[in-house]
Amino acid sequence: MVALKTIIKKNILLIIGLILIPAIHTEAVCNKVFVINLNYNQGSITYKNKIIKCGFPPDYKIQPEEGYRLELMSPEDKVVYSIKFEVPLKAYTDEVNSYMLSGGLLILNQTDFALVLPYYENAKNIVIYNQNNEKILSINLTEEKPSMRKQSFIWVLLILIITIFIMLLLYRHKKKKYTKTTAETPLQRYPPFYPPNYPG
Amino acid sequence: MKKSQITGRPLFYSLIIISAILILTVGVKQIKESSLKAKEIEKITYYTTLKNLIQKQALKSFGKLNEKTIMLPKGIEKICFIDRTKNISPFTNCNLNEEIKKYGDKNIFFEPFNKFEPIYIENFKLDESENPLCLKTFRSTVKLSLKSMGNYTLISTLKPSDKTSDCIPLLYNSPYNNSVDIVFLGYGYKNKDTYRKDVKEYIELFLETEPFKSNKEKINFYMIEDFSSIECEIKSWIKCNEFKAKTLASNCPNDYIIILVDRSKIKDMINPIRSSAKSNIAKINTADKNTVVLHEFGHIFGNLADEYVDEKYYSRINFDPRDYPNCDTTPCSKWSLVPNTSCFKGCSLSKYRRATKNSIMRSLTVNSFGPLNEGVLKERLDLYG
């Protein structure tokens, strides 16, 4: 019995191992950037989505004196990268009538905007501060990796649950069958046979 | 039946199930392994053919040109040749840069890079203008132009449309981390040649206009040819999805982005749309006079205000000339020390003043920013280089 248990244990471990092998995947690191999609609406900034891709970030040589501040933070809460930026609420629209210009500036109170930032392997989160140095937004950058692992664990869990469920079903089915057969007497199962000359 | 027999049953069944799963897994693994081996043999055959072709071509008489269609293993989307004896452009294929670093002894790479191992074949070189040379495959084939150069083969393509590049540097004057990097994107173009021609014209315009003319060594121009992912809304003015535009533009160094929106002049006469500027992106209606690109760039690069007067627009917003270097109130003390400037009436609103009678920021009848605006733009250019 103990030997059987060990075999089962070993088998289960082997299955888990086989399932997990494809999930362990290393990706090439290159000139990567974060492209962050944000929304500004009546003074508040919300995070929409982001992508990490191979590319080049702008060098942000021209930054506003006053404006929002974005910081890329390390797991030790150290600033690894920082820029100042303005929310692009000014939209110049110029109508050209032959050579003459007309139109003007639109001041928006809500807009989607994006920032391209250099990728740091150790960056834990992005923090945005407003002009008054108040923290208004924090974007977690580590959430993607665990979610991938979570998925593979969900897979393993699902397979295990299904296996246990099938085992349980089979066990119940067999148990039912067994109790049924033990409850029935041989007489009940086989009707009595009386020879034609049996008295009575 | 004994009690021990009943309790042993689930274990027996579970063992059967686990064994079945194991057999299935091992079976699938075996099938996969043998198919992988077959693929590996296929790859070796293809690579040997390519190697023989390149080496045989090198032995042919000098200058002999040969166009060949090469078969490649299934699944290869692009083949990239690199010549390590020459400068390798970092802009052709961003993901390739890391592969080049990772495999220092290889010179032919296959995309997707994570699925195909790179190889090394000797006796070929590339022209410096196309190093790396990335070619897209068509039904697992690629067309190569092989030219014998005596002791080596010069690889190129006879079909330029087969060449792929994430980013095409058009004028690369200084390192991208210390220069103004302007990247062109397109929208609505049906013909890539028209787009290329337009981009060239706009760049020429930049280089003919001060202060860019005398500071061209601080500016790099790039172009992205595959702009299918861009989303723009053409209503009364051009509005583009900033996230998508910036994602695409990040294939090139991208301090400033110019999106050319292809419009026919006739269509634009019936339904005029406005060129616009927001964030670090200028969106240009190609039906407009081409100097509009300088006007929009003046907004995004120099924070220059409109010097034309549009009371209808500007009286609605809280326009403050203190926020802009080129508008002021009387007596125009902002530019009192700038030579050849004056204090002309009208700068966005008629009550404010501008430095020159006319400039690109006022109308497109002139090709000059004027001394004040040139100074402002030059100051910003001086932050680079």
C-alpha cells in the first residue's frame, strides 16, 4: 500500500513537472520601452493600459519647468528614471485658406495621451505626481509576470481537479455497484427453480 | 469482497488514469520530437543549399549577377543578413539588435527569432546602406540578388519592396540620444511612393528653413513605412490615437512625430480639414501648402503661439501671452533686445503684439520664422548636439 502511494505521488509530480516545463520560458531582453496609455479628465489622470516593446524612448531634453512628474521606481523604492511632463490639453488646429491661416487653439478638458518611457528590468511601478507634488497615480509594473505563472498553475489545478473528480465518480459508481450486489441474496438474484414434479 | 479491496480500488483507478496521462504525454512528446528532428533535417538541407549558392557565386567571374529564389523552412517570416565587417544599422529591426549581440558569431538570422537558430555562412558581404538586409519571405521563399565580387558574394535584392525595415533613417546626422529625432508616419496613403516623395519634400523644406538649415547636424529624420496600425479620425481637424501613434513611432528614435495625412486637393477644397498639433505630434493635411509643417512644428517644438488673429477662437479660451515666447503686450519688452524686431498689432488676439510683420506662425506666404522665433527655436536646438 505504501509503495503504491509513493508511485502515485511520483506520477503526480512527474505530470506536474511535464505540464510546467513549457511555462518556464525566458525572453530575450533588448532595447525595450514602456508605452503607457493614460486618460486625463477634469484634473484626474487614470491609467488605461500599457505595452512593453522593443523600441526607442524620446530623450525628453525639453521638459516643462512646472508640470506633472513621473517616476519609475525600483523594488527598493529608489527612483530609477524621472521626467516632467505636461498633459497635452492644447490642440492647435490650423485652417489653410490658400496661404492664409485661421483657426486656433482648443483647450481640452479631457484627453487620452501616451508616454514612451525607457524599460527598466527592475522597475516595480510608475508613480505620477501633480504640480503640487501630490501622488496621483501608481501603476504596478510587476503584475504581468505573476499572471502568466498564475495561468499555468490554474492549468495544473484544473487537471488535478478533473482527475480527482473522475476518480471520485468511478469510486462512487463502484461502491454503489458493490453495495447493490451484497444487499441482494442469491435467491433474489435468481428466481427459485422448481422441478415440474415438485410437491406443492 | 474484503474492505481492503474496496479502499484499494480508487487508488487502482487513479493509477490507471495517471498512467494513461503519462503514456499520452510521453507519446505526444515522442511524436513532437520526431517531427522536430524531421524539421531539423529540412533546415540543414535548406541552409546547405543557401551556403553552396553563396560560395559558388563567389567563385564566378567578377561582377556576374545572379537572381535566385531560395527555399526556406516553413514558418520563417523574415531572413536577415548582417555583415559584421561594416556598420550595422540599429534601426532596421529592433529585435534583431539583441540577437546580433547574443549570437556574436552568426550572420544570418531568421524571424521569428525565438523559433529559428541563427547560422553562419562565410564569403558574403552587404552594401553598407543595407546592413542588415532583412527580406520578407513569400510562401517560404525569398528572392536574392547575388553578385560575384571576386572572392566574396555581394547579397542584395532585386525587389526593393521585399526589404523590410522597422524604421528608415533618412538623414542621420548625429547619435540619436543627442539630437532632435523627427519621425514621419503616414495615414491614408494608397501608394508608398507618394508617401516617400512627400516625406522627402517635407524634409527638404526643413533643411531650407532657418534655424534648421544652419543646425541640420543636430537633427535626424526617420520614416516608418508600415503605418497600417495608425488610427486617425478626420473630421474638421485631424485627430489620431496617440497611444497607437507613439507605439509605432517608437520603432525609431522619436522626439517629435509628424503624421502625414494624404488628402487630394480637390477633396480638401470640398471638405477642408485642418492640420493640427498636440503633444509632440504634428498632423499634416498634405493638401495644405507644405510650409504648414513648419508652422505646426513651431507649435510643438518651440511652444510658439499663432501670430494670426482669430478672435472667434482665442476669445473663448483664456489665452495668456505670458505662456508663449512670441506674443506680448505693448511695449513688447520680451524681445526688446532682439534685433530686427518690432511690436506689431495682433498675436492670436488683436490686443496682443508680435515681433515681425509676417512669419510662418502668422501665414504661409513667407518661408521664414522671423528673427525672434528663429532665436527661440535655436535656443531649443542648442540643447542638443
